[in-house]
Amino acid sequence: MTSADPLAMDLAGLAAAIERAEGDLALAEEPARFAAALEAGAPPESGAPGPATASEAAAP
């Protein structure tokens, strides 16, 4: 039975920690990006309806 290379084990652990942190950051940043897009009035994607204007929203 061969023993695992300690350096390779450390690198694998570090890579796993980086992947977990990347996932946590992506979850934390997404709401901020969404709010920023709303505030900036991001243009709708093609085919999607645009935001209603105040007069359109008030119309029955």
C-alpha cells in the first residue's frame, strides 16, 4: 500500500476550500447584483416585456 503525497493532499484540501468559498461568495453577491440591476434600470432581455411606466401602472 502506498502512502499519499502530503503535498497533494494539502493542495486538494486547499482547492476544496477555494471552491466552497467561491460558492459562498457567488451566493452572497447575487442579491447585490440583482438589486443593482433593478436600480440601474437594466434593459430587459430580448423578448421580455419592459418595465411599466407610472402611467401604464396606473391605467385600469
